[in-house]
Amino acid sequence: MTSAGHDPQWLQGFAAGIAAIDRMHDCPSFVVDAMYGDGIGVADLQRAGVEPFDLDVIRKAMKGAPKR
């Protein structure tokens, strides 16, 4: 389990899903809302072994997000 309370496989799927939505619809606000809404940080995704292909999209979206 990660600090967000999810197992690594769940986080890998979560990250793949939100990154795919952002790629298809250019909607970084969706990524930010999903991450903050579930209390997940980029560090949680890194620890879970999320693919760099997905992490890069998520990092880019989170970079411009206001801190919550």
C-alpha cells in the first residue's frame, strides 16, 4: 500500500487511465482533479512503478496546478 492507501497495481491503472484521457482530450484539469480528489501525489505514482510514458503526462499537468 502507498501513502494514499492504494496498492501499486491500482495506482498503475489509475495513472494510465488519467494520462490517456489527458492525451486524448487535452484536459490537464481532469488529471489535477483526479489526483487531488483521491489524495494521490506524483511520488505515490513513482513508488508504485508507474510507466514514465504516463508519469510525464501527469507531471506536466500537475506542474501548473495550484497546491492544495
